[in-house]
Amino acid sequence: MTGGAPLGEDTFTFYRSIGINLKQLYAQTECSAYATLHRNGDARQDTVGPPCANCEIKIAEGGEILVKSPGNFAGYFKNPEATREAMTDDGWLRTGDAGIMTDDGHLKVVDRVKDVGALNDGTLFAPQYIENKLKFFPNIREAVAHGNERDHVTVFINIDLEAVGNFAERIGLGYSGYTDLSQREEVYDLIRQNIEEVNQDLSRDSSLSSSQIQRFLILHKELDADDGELTRTRKIRRSTIADRYGELIEALYSDKQDIAVEASVTLEDGRRNTINANLRIQNVATVAVGES
């Protein structure tokens, strides 16, 4: 069994592919000791299994996972205020995690509650969950999903220069640098195929189907900690990106098929340079629930 921090889907699949009957569980100290777990013959790489016997799971408004179990703790030692924050009056443990119950009864944990939002139709919008699925593909180095208080989801993509450069070499596609390569039609087709695979996966659960990606663009530059767009541990600074690339975000939610940009970037030697580019915006096919 594996628990604790989320295990990557590729790692989970690898261990099972070599014959190890690896299964996942979901637990917190406060619900001693687990609330869900995979059964033999019913292990999925993207879920933590159905609820255990005598354990109930429900999803609160806003997407928070709530647990009611005989193992739920009585309270924090000499800290009634913290206990009231963690437990509802009728005995449900607030986990602080956001998730959904899949159509076949498995719990899927998508992010921390504080980091999720909602689309205009009320669908849970978990940007990091979508971004991590995109970054599973070797062609995609970074992704930024947009959709909170919007009608649908769109994304910025940073290509992985080495992986996509190898692709370009194999098909005889010449290019002068990152910006030139990122805007080639062949590269957009490659990334669109990756995004459509993610949409196929999202469509399998009715609770996430509406969060399929409908439009994307490939950024003209790599997001960079030196430009304040990422932390030093490569976490996205969402507010910085929203401020700096607001015009591009609005273009994704318009009927535009391209947009001109002029941007200042920091070179490896610390000098500043200006990039001018015309960015493509491309639509992506979505999948109806049950069609994947």
C-alpha cells in the first residue's frame, strides 16, 4: 500500500507493470488510520479507492472531502478551537483536501481546497490537477490552466525545448530558437494531441468532464524564476502570470486565432532582451461523458 503524498500516475503504473500489486489508500492522522483504499482487482492510478467499511465520504460545497469514521479523532489535545475548525457539529472531519467521487465510487483527490476554484457552471476547477496531467507528457515542460469564474478551461503551454527539438529534428523541421519553434504549426498539432488525451481522461468522470480544455496557446518564452513567474522550486506564481499575461488570457476567451506580443526576458548572463512574436491560439476537441 502507498499513502501520504500523492504518487505520480506513471510511478504507480510502473510498479504494477512489473508485477507488484501496489494499491493506494487515503488517510489522515485524524481519521486513524485510513478512509479509502484500493481492493484487489480494482486499483486505479488516478484514485485512492472507495470508502472502507463503516467509513463515509462526502464532498462538501466547494469540493472539500469530508470523512465520518469510527476512527475519527476526539479532538486536539487542549485545543478546542482547532477541534471546532477540523470537525463539523455532526461529526464530519474536514480534511482540507478537495476531491470528487468518481461515477464508479472511487475517491479522487485533486488538490488542497484553498487552491481550487469553480467554473461558472459550478464545476470544480483544480488548476494544478490539470497542469500535472499535461506535464506528464515529455513535450510539455510547464502549463498554466485558467478557468476560475469562467465558462470553460484554457491553458498556457511551455514546450520542453529538448523533447520538441528532437521531434523537429526527426521530421526535418528547422527553427531558429525557442520562440520560432514554439509557434510552428507542427508543434501546435503535437501539443494539441497531448491536450486531447488529457480531455479524454477528464471526460471519464462526470464531475470533471466540464473542466476539459477548450483552447490553448504556446507561450513565446519559458516561464522563469528570474522573471518572477515561478518560484525557485518551479511553482507557478499565478498572480504574477495573471497580471503580466492578462491580455493573452483574455485572448484565449475571445474568438481570436492569434495575438501579437512584445515581452522583455532575462538572459542567462543577466542581460535583458525584447521578444516580438505572433502567438497562435488553437481550439481543442472535447469529449462527451461516456464517449472516451
